Amino acid sequence: MRKLAVTPAVHPRRSISLAIALGLLLAACGGGGSSESGSNVTPGDNKQNDSTGSDGQISISESDLGTPCDTDGQTASIPNGTGICAADSTGALVWQKSGKGDMGGGGQGSSQGSSTAEPDYFHWNWDITTTQPREPKCTSATPLSVLPTPVDQIRYTNPLGYSQPGAHALPVPHHNVYVAEQQSVDENGITRRTALVDPIKAPANATLVGLARDRYTVKNSSGASATYDEYMLSLHICGTYYVVFNHIDDIPPAWLDAVKDPAVREECNGGQGGSEVCMWTYLQVPVTAGDRLGRASGRAHGWDIGGTDVSKPMEHRIDPGAYTPRWASAICVLDLFEPALRDQLYSTLVSDGNCGRPDHDYPNTLSGVWLAVGQRDRSAQEDLHIGLFPRYTFDGRLRFSIGTQANVAGLPTGIYEFTPESSGLRNPAFTAVKPGEVACFDGLSAPETGLKIPVTRVYATMQSSGGIETITIAGAGTGKCGSGPYTMPAEATSFERRVG
């Protein structure tokens, strides 16, 4: 599939077209079509009753800092920087000077800027715009009371941590829900690949706060084409909990009316394969538990569901501020369902009851996500990067996931799996390799694709210095590792991550 607070905010609409899709990431997570999008423009396009420039941007003076403002998170230009409307130590909303970060140059996936109103781990995105708790408050640890679909319509569900280069090169923070493979021909003569599961229901009373549309064109075998829309939607449940759905179409018409409100922020970018992705932020559409959200489009594996608790980053996510909220603060959304419903959903997991996890960053080891050198602000462009982590079925196998644009010396893009040994540096667990040690991996397999692997060995080592860890990795096409000690090949590629 292609990849795709509740406080009032006033944001003039904007439409942005980029030759390179800097504000989004389209990808496939199991086949089919939809969008997963982010914005590299900050939420600083707000207006209040202050002076406004010709481009619609509110401007305030230095003397306005500390004075009352109306909308939490609203930003404005000041002569030497950016101001933000945020709570002070008493809880009152006042204009403040934004903190560190480039509020306008965030890069792939979202703005990398941060403000004094948000913690360092938070990275603004169209679907989640603040870490602050929103009304209503959570009154239960299991606030989800309705199954999105009956479990008899689910073939199986992937745990958190699935990966697929060319789509999701890094372990994903949501569940891929697979439905029946059931081909049908639509009104345009285009074949759907899976069942049209309808309805997908709201799991709780919620507020639709973000919506993204992937508009793409599909051709049939005779060359005829048709254009389709798929949606990703972000629901605020309570407090700091959010639930996202993806690969949904036929959404309520009222939602498409809601995005026309001038208070809603719009961003549109060119996407993969000539598609267009539009993202709408600061929606406030009430949703009732059991409401129809739409249907599974039939053009993907089924649909996706994921959960986020923005009150804290994941335990094993190094440098969470490099990632958008769902990728920094993911939780097991299945655990938010009432116990009886939770047990039904757990029964569909392919991992024998393991909900999985996408965070496997362990300092001073090989384990986890490694970003292309100098590309921290493009973390959401997954195929630039690599990951070393457990297979998503959590059956003991470990996986190299190499993005399609990672360009690792001697190691083509793809997935390479192996079974770790209990000791030594031949096929060690990623967490067992310490700085300066060179490990060699062989006996590799690619169970997802069934294709013959073009390399027989992978070499890797890591170093840590000055708050930056670096992995050096390379592939070799013939032979086995042998007993060692091992030396890195002359040609190798480096990736990095920030730890301090």
C-alpha cells in the first residue's frame, strides 16, 4: 500500500505545491494505496486582532511579549524571531518568544522547531499539534469501547514494528489490519484487491483533529485510468491520547465541508507517483462512539490503526525530537480497548499475543534506527535511513531494514534477517555489539519477498563520541563470516543518531 486542542485555533488556509514532496511521505505498508503525510511548515500561520502582514502572517512587537493572547499554540512574527501564544507559570495564555529551533525550516515530515511551550521531544505535525492534555480528561485507562470492525472481518493483524523498504523502511508505530483478499471491479473498470470492509467505526467519543487525503491515479490492464482518494484521520480521544486510522475512503461528507472552514490549516504537496496529498490541521469535528468513519478502500491490505500518548516519548526511542509524534510517542492502541474487546483484537495478532513495539534504540549498541548523515530533519523520509531491530513477529529473528535511498555499500535495499547466536561477534544480537566491535552476519534470509538475497554477509560496527553515535555498515557478496576477528570492508556507509 502506498503510504500514506481541542482548543480553537485560527489559521488562514494555504495550499503549497512542492516539486519534491518535502511535506509528506507516501509509502506502501503491505500493498495498496493511501497516504501518510507530514508537514514541514510550522503552525505559525495564525491570525488574531494584531497587525497582519501582506502574506497573512500576524506580527507583534517585542513589547507585546508577556501580554495576554487567545489561542494556545498560535505563533506570530516579531522583529527578531517568532512569538508563540502559550501558558505561563500561572497557566495564563500570554505571548512568549519561541524557544530553540527553526520554526520555519523543519524538513521532512513536520516542523523541527520547538517552543518554550512544548518539551524537546515534541515535533509538531499535522495530526498532533501539542503535548498538552486536551478536554475531555481521561476517566479510564481503557477509553475505547467499540470495535472498528468485527474481528471475523480481520484475517490477521501485524504487531507494531513492521517494516517494508520502499514504504516503511523503519519499524512502524501502527498496526496493519489485513482483511479478505477479494477482488472486485469498480465502476471505472479498476480492480480492487481486498474486501470493502464497511463500516469502519469510531472506537470512542472523539474529536477529529487532523485529516490527510491521498489523491492518486490507477490504470487498468487496457490503459484506462481513474483517480481515487484515500484518507488518514487523527482522532483525539481524551487527555493526551490519539488514535489514527489509514487507508479509509468514503468518509462522511460533513468532514469535507469542515476542511473548508477558514480556521482550518491546509497544506497540499505533490506526492509519490504523481499523486497529491493534502493535510488539514486544527479540525474540531465531534465524533460519537460507533459512528461510521468510512470504509476500508479495498486498494490496500485492509486498514491501519495506531495509538499515541504524547505525554512522553517511547522508552527506547533515542532522540525523539527527530520524529513526528506518532513515531516518537507510540503506544499499543489495542491496550486502550475495554478488556473484552482488547482480547478479541489480540487474538488476531500474528505474534502469538505480542502487541509489538517500534522502538529498539539502545545506546552504545547497533540496535535501533540510524538516520542518514546530516538528515535528522528528514527522519520521516524513511527510505533514506536504516533500522536494525527484531522481526515484527517477535519470534527471535532479527532484521536489517535498508531503505531504498540509503545507498549502503555492497548492500542493496531490502530486508535481511538472521537468527542470533548467544555469544561472539558472528550473528550477535544487535544489542550485544558494543562500540568499536566489528560484527559479521551471515545465513541471511528474506522471508517477506521470497527472493534470492544478493549478498551473503553484512558487516557492522558503531562508535559513540560527543553525543553522536555512528554506525558503519557494508555488505559482501560471497562467502561466509568464518570465526573472526572481523574487519570492516574498505567501502562502507555511515549513519548516525543523536544521543545527547
